[in-house]
Amino acid sequence: MALSLLAALSIALVAWSGATAGYAPPQYLLGIVLPLAAVLVFLAGVCCRIAQWAARPVPFPIATTGGQQKSLPWIKPSCLEAPSTRLGVVGRMLLEVLFFRSLFRNTQAELVADTPQGGGRLVYWSSKWLWVFSILFHYSLLMVFIRHFRFFLEPVPICIQAAEFLDGILQVGVPRLFMSDALLLAGILLLLMRRLADAKLRYISLPADYFPLFLLIGVAVSGISMRYFTKVDVASVKVLTMGLVTFSPTLPANIGPAFFVHIAFVSALLIYFPFSKLMHMGGIFLSPTRNLPNNSREVMHINPWNGPKKYRTYEEYEDEFRDAMAEAGLPLEKQPENAPE
């Protein structure tokens, strides 16, 4: 964890130093070159990973299910938990992508002592708090992503304005507090605390598990800081982002160092994304445990990797080894020609 935290702090320090250097080249590098390079790496990396996954053959149905498979007519199947049709697979995928259906079934195990002298039994029960944190984080991140389109579109579409209005409908503070900002940061921190508080999870955690969390915390904290505390020139930010979108980059003066810290965290996250566990966003659609119908009782699946094989009948086997089998006293369907009468 310390290594991941140090890497995230280094990104913030480098970006802040470049933004406050007092001359243009570092700011041009942070505000224009780095974001364009990050988007290019992100798109190329995601396309390569998806192409690799799509090219891998899946000869057998390996769908992971949580319900009754379609079998005999009088046994009711689970159409969404163990779908046997493509339409059922689509419904199952929608539940998984939009509502995290498999995570909703999350269970927790604990050894409960039956007597004061010792012993016990393993007890399982439903644990929904991880599902709540994940829903909270992902949908808040989606709302923040949608709101940020106002910096890349002119005029701003009414649907983006409506999303922004609903996000700040509580009218708390000036500027008004967006609910997604607070919920996003809360969701990330709760997921991080879960990894730190659980001894078993902490033991198996790697730097690759902590680093994206710290990057996301950096993105959220720097974005909240720009809006509510340090302030930046929003008009200048719009000029810069519109220049990036139209491939006519312009670097306005006096944007503020907080913006460069924010854009550095976003760029680092985009570069890291295709090579990390965050690619589950695209991988879930190509996972054969999710996107295949569970119809192994209806359809015969033949492994295409098995090449043609030469088979030998028992008659051919006996013709080859008849003498040896007769000498060993084994039963034969046909006796050797030189066998005694």
C-alpha cells in the first residue's frame, strides 16, 4: 500500500511543480501533451485487450449459473439465473452490468462457537454492504463522467444540463454541492477501508489493488478542491478542453495549478486503465462465464481443437495380438490358425 500511495503522491507533486514553475513548457506538457497521449494509450490499450479476448476460442459452454438449468419439461428453469436462450443471456447481462447481480448475492462466513469450551460451526449469511458501496461508487462515477461533457460540447445539450440539475437539486452551498461528488469520494474511501480493515483481504492485496484506488481518490479530491476550495477559471478550462477535442490545442493563462494536478491524475488513470483490473468494465461483456447460454443439455458441443483420430476395432486389435493372447490364455473370438485341435 505504501508504494502505491507514494506513486500517487509523486504524480500530484510533479504536476503541482510543473504548474507552478512559472513558464509555459511544463504546463503545455501537462495540459495538452499528457491528456492527448493518455487518451491515445487508453483507446489503443482497450482495443488491444478486447481483440485479444475476442480471439480466444471458447469450445465449451462454461456459463457460471445460480439457478436451475432447463432440463425436463416438468422442472421449472431459472430463465435469468441459468438462461438457455440468447434473450435470457441479454437479460442476465443487463442485471449484471446495471445492478451487479452476482455481487448482490455476496455472502460472509464466520466460525461461531457453540459452547464456551470451544468448538463451533461455520455460518454463512448475506452481506450486502459491499454491493451497496460498489453501486454507490460506480453510479456516482457515471454521473460525474456525464456532467463533465459540458466541457467538451458547445452548446451544452439539454440532457447534460438536466443531469447537472438533478445532481445538484439539493441546492446545498455556493457553488451548489453535487451529490455525485460526495458519494463518489465516500464510495472510494469505503472500498479502501474495506481492504484495510479486513485482515484476510489485506493479506492478499497487491500494489495493483491499491494504486487505482489512490488514483481515483486523487481525481475526486482534486476535482472537489477545484470546485469548492481552490477555484479555477472555468471559462479557461472550457477553452483548453474544446481545443483538445477539436485538435487545435490552446493553453490559456492562469488556469490554476489544481487543474493540472487533476488532469495529471485523470491522465494517469487513463494510461493505467487498459493494463489493470479496471478492464473488468469491458471484460464482463466478453466473459464466457456470463455471455454464453447454459444449454449443454439441449445442444451437443464438439471440441473444435480435437483433430481427426484413427480408431481401431476390437477385431483389428485381436488380429494383431491373437497369438500372444492365446498363449496367455485370454478368451478369443477367433482362435489362431495353428491352434491344436
